[in-house]
Amino acid sequence: MPIRAKVETKVKDTGIVMTWFETRGFGFIHSIVDGEVRSYFAHISQFHGQPRVGATVLFNAAAGKGSKGPVARNVEVVTEIQKGVAALAAGEVRS
């Protein structure tokens, strides 16, 4: 009898690094969810690749602790784009 393993896959969200504080090691990723822009806190320890403003990223959304808002986990930098070029559908995103 073959052994079967249960494999969970979680689809990653796509977003853009909208702000990044290099000296402090954190920033915010914006993503469109259900037609609304959401902002996710992102810490340098969660990045695979160099975070830069304007970079397109894939990430897992998670609830923040306490009064903190949503956070980005397992952030993968997919591609870097020029600041303001994508801005999630040409200016749809505002800080």
C-alpha cells in the first residue's frame, strides 16, 4: 500500500513594496484584496531577496498580534520595477 502524505499549499498574495525604511529594517507592502487596497507590515527577517520600493513581491498574509494590522510573511522579491510605474493599476494606490 502506498504511503500518502498530506501536503498543504497556500497561494501567495502579490503586492508592491510601497515604503521601506532601510535603517530600521521594515516597510509596508500594498496589495489589492477584494477590490480594496490593503497594507501589510513587512520585516526584513521575512524577505527572500532585497526589499526596495517598487519591487513586486509574493507573500503570505497573516494577522498581526494585538493592535497591529496584517503582516507579510515569507516575502519573495519577484521583480523590481521603477518607482511609480506599476503603483497597482496606475495610481490606484495611495499611502
